[in-house]
Amino acid sequence: MDDRVAPTLAEDLLLLLFQPDSGTIAGENTLFYVLGGAVVADLALHEQVTTTPGRAGTVRVRAVADRAPSDELLRSTWDYLSEKPRGIQTVLAAIGPRLRGPLLDRLVERGDIRRTRRKALGLFTTTALEDGATGRRAGLLHDVREVLVDGVEPRPRVAALAALISGSGTLPQFDPEIPWRSPVITRAKELERGNWGAGAAAEAVARTVTATVVNNVIVSASVLPRS
């Protein structure tokens, strides 16, 4: 993959959820819902999907004709939504489970994360994840911190990232870089609801889709079994 191609929102989200100190990815239990949500939100930010009213006040997502994305992961979701409008839960369950591997491969190809082989007990070879020292994760974390801690009005992409992290339930794991305090929690909840600030007025569809996605991620997280 060409490193000059801009990363998708889902790649940025997975990179943020990667915890360098432990080599793990935060929120594995609900990860496929969150990554799926990032894909749908990315399409919304690029005006490649829109929303339509569903039954009982629900929101359905449909592809915008002739706005197919060039990225293959985004394109597969756009193609799926081109067949007919679908509810968010249906979309997340259909696209989410297959995203982690390809997205992680992309981050490794970019050098943002490294895979290393280690010997366990001197017998078994295991694969560990390490920070790639490109500085990109630190930059993303800085952007999210500015919004949640310093009150900076977010760019739509950063707002979506912060909302998805909050909705996934993983925000406490970013403490102390993003302090787990009442003002931060309140700000994060505003972003979850689509309150991105006056500058985001033009991103109404993206805000609606992201808020709907986040709400469904929260619902999904509440019913999934915990390991």
C-alpha cells in the first residue's frame, strides 16, 4: 500500500486504541462494532452515505449514488449499502468482524505499529505489537486531547474519533494523557450526541451518522459478555 495515501478514520481509531505500554488494543470486546462505526462515519464525512428515516424513529444509512470511495475497505461497505438502506446495527454486524486484521496490516505497513517475534518460556514463538515511533499516534492523541481537555472546537474527523472512543468505553484507558475527569466526560458525551460546535454545521449528515453509530456501539457494548 502506498504510504502517501491518507489513512482511513478506522485506521486512525485502531492506532489510537493501540496501547504502546502493553502492546494490546483497548476495547477488544467491542472492537468490531467500533471499527465498523468508524468506516460508516468516514463515508459520512466524505458525503458518500446519507441517512433516511426508518421504522419507529430509527435511522437507516444508504449509499449516495455515484460517490463510490476508492479505498477498498470503504468501497466494500459502500457497495453493501448501495444494495438498499440498512439499519446501523445490521451494518456494524455485517462489516465489523472482518476489519481488525486488514486495518492492523495497514498500520504495520505504514510503520505506525511494528510486529515483533518473541520467545515465550524459551519454547514458543509469539507475535507482539510495538509502537512504530512514527509519531502519528502521538499526534492523533494530541488532537483528541485538545478537544476533550482544552476545549478546542474539533475538526469533524477529530470529533468523530473522540466520539467513537468515548462510545466504545475505552476513554478511561487514556488517563493520564486524557484525564478521566468530569469535564472531560461531559465533553465526550456532547460529541457522542453530535454536538461538534458551530464550525461543524456543514457536516450534519456526518454528525447524525456518527451519533447513531456511537449510540448503537454503546448498546452493543452493554449486552456483549465480558471476558
